Amino acid sequence: MEQKTTLRDAPTRQPKASHGVSLGEAFRVWIHVAMLSFGGPAGQIAVMHRIIVEEKRWIGENRFLHALNYCMLLPGPEAQQLAIYIGWLMHRTLGGLIAGVLFVLPGVVSIMVLSIVYVLFGKVGIVSALFFGLKAAVLAVVLQAVVRIGGKALKNRIMVAPAAVAFLAIFFFGVPFPIIILAAGAIGFIGARAGLPAFRVGGGHGAAKDGKQVADAEALLGETLPEHARPSATRALRVAGICLALWLVPAALLLVTLGPDDVFSRIATFFSTMAVVTFGGAYAVLAYVAQQAVENYHWLQPGEMLDGLGMAETTPGPLIMVLQFVGFIGAFRDPGTLSPLTAGVLGGLLATWVTFVPCFLFIFLGAPFIEALRGNEALHGALSTITAAVVGVILNLAVWFAIHTVFRETWPVRGLGLSFDAPVLASVDPWALLLSAAAVIAMFRFRAGMLPTLAACSAAGVVLYLAGAVS
């Protein structure tokens, strides 16, 4: 009879003398990951998998997917939360802080610089051309991520079904992401409890069939549960208290000192709310953010929201970093006694703070319990099925991105339960299509790296601008 792992008897031995990875090396690796984190969550997760699992072999395939499954359930940017989770596994709380902060730091700096350029100089042609080329390359990165993550998560034909259903549901019918996740989790849980082999995928034992996947036992961390990852009620209360204070005290102070109608108070409360309801990734929540920021708070115009999304799509870091741009513009236009630029910088940093601090709370508080339950077959079946469904969601993002990269116009299809935007074929941008196709061929056919592809497409965009082909 197969032995079940419980919280009581989960192994607690620290593997291999702290697994031989120093904090200095971890710092360098997370900087490397952060600088390559283009293309939204799909591309970022693929980059993390390639570096952490395939190249550095810090953790194995199934441990990576187990962590990813948990992060997919959380509100907020799942890629950054996955970085915190892995950093915490390897080097305790300090490792999680290093990984989480470094993962968003390039994006914070990039969006802040671009926001300042945006309000001071408006749309600069050569900068727009640079972004034009980057978008084409990012599309290829996202498609590669779909293939990478799908190849790891869709391990049998049954697991393909949740991915296909999720794509159809979210793309064509606009089914909310939480419903898809809950349905997939319930199906996986029931299937695993029933003992169906299709839902008992993975496992950390032995090498992968294709010889390429890294088994948990072969990774530096090993299969055992690190000592610091044991669930502890005392530790959980301490972590919750510290993280909640860092998150909510600044917002409370702003409300008390400035009043609820001040722009900084509104930024703090609005984006704190977003931090706990942003299920489904950036695209799932941006429609609501845009509606509130444009129609309710009047912080910016619809076209400016799209400009901010373009910045976030073509700079390293989570796509949800666009919220920093929204906070920047909102405070810039309502600076009070401050200079507009100073107010904008503070507003952008405030939006970033209340958006990302909760991510550390969710991981440091919940990860020990999730990690200790890695051997639970029913939970593993539920999380594996959720990951399979998320492949379909990522494919939806890839298709959405392709439509808005290659076509200049879309038309809404509504009725009979359908709810999606179809491309207007006559509005195809031939240069965007050509660059996107070249990037896909370079990465899939010739195995070109991400950075060379991004650099080549960016240079091509600038050349096209200088030649008058794009504006």
C-alpha cells in the first residue's frame, strides 16, 4: 500500500548542507532572471524554469510545478510569487526577499523612467519604434513559453482536455478565470481521490522519460522538506503581522493624515484592493483597472492606459507593473502642494508598494503548508489539473497578444454566449507580421536566444522608423 505523506510525518532533514548555493550566487542568478523577464507571466515563468531548473538545477521539475500551481491560485503576479517561493525554499526568508525584490526592480526602474519621459516629452518616435520591434519579439517569447510550460504540464491526453476547455472558455466565452481554476481543481481533486492514473501525474522519483527533465532527487535541494519550510503557527502569526503592517500601515497613515479624497489615499486604497482580487494575471484585471482609473478617478485617458500597457509589455518585470504607470499619472495630474514630477514619482512608488508587498505575505504565510503537503495525492492532482488549465489561459494570452500586435483594429463579437474581439483582417500591419514571423522562426527553428531576438527586433523597429516604414 502506498504511504501517504502528512504534516506530521513529512521529512524534515535539511538536504546536502544547505545545497551548496551561496546567497551571493543566488543574488547574481535572480538579477539574471529579472533582466530576462520579458513577455509577461508566460515568458517570465519559462525563463525562470530554464535558468533555475534546467541550467542551475536548484530544484526539480515537480517541485517547480508544485510551487507554480500554488502561485496560480493566488491573487497578484504569479511569476514574482514563484520567484519568492523558490528564493524562500533555497535561502529562507532572506532568499525570498532577495528573489522577490530583484524580480520587480528592473521593471520598477524601467516604468518609472519611461513614465517621466512620457509626461515630459510625450510620444517620441524612435522610442515608439523601439517598442514596435520589441512587441514582435515578445510575441515569439510568449509562444515559446506556451510550448515550454505545456510540454511540462500536459503529461497525458486527459490533461490536454482542461487546457483546451480553459482556452475555449476564456477566449470565446469570457468565462471568469476563478471559475476555470475552481472547476479544474475540483476535477483534479476528485480524479486523484478516485485513483485515476491520469490525475496522478508527476512525482519526484526517477529521471524523466525524455531524459531532459530534472527529477527532484537529482536537484540541489533534493526531495526532502527543508527544516525552515516546516509549518509553524508561531512563525505564521509573526510573518502575517510584519507583512500586514508593511502593507496596510502606510495606507492607514495616508488616510488619517490626508483624508480619503486625497489622490495618494485613493491610490493606496484602490491598489491595495487590487492586490487581493487580481486573480487571473494582469490581463484579467486590467479591464477593471482601466475602467476605474479612466471613468471613476479620471487619472488618465483610455489611450494612455494602452500606452502604459505597452510599456509594461516591453520592459522586464510583471505586466501588472502597468499599475505603477497609472499611479504615476494620477498623482502627476493632482500633485497638491508637491511638484507634479515629485508627486508622480511618489504616486508610482506607492502603487507599486501596495501591489507587491502582499505577494510576500501570501508566500511566506502559505508556502510552508503547501510545501509540506507535496506528497498529498489529492492535492497534487488538483494542482496539476489547475496547471493544465492555466496552459489554456496562457495560450489565450498569446492569441490576445498576437491579435493586438499584428492587427491595428478588432471588432467585438457578442451574442449566443460568445464574447471576444476578432481581428479586422484588412487592418493587418505587414511589418509587425513580418517581424513577428521572423522572431518565431529565429527562436523555434534556429534556437536563437531571447536577448539576441529582442535586440534584433528592436533594431529592426528603429531601422523601419528611420526608413519611414513605421511611425
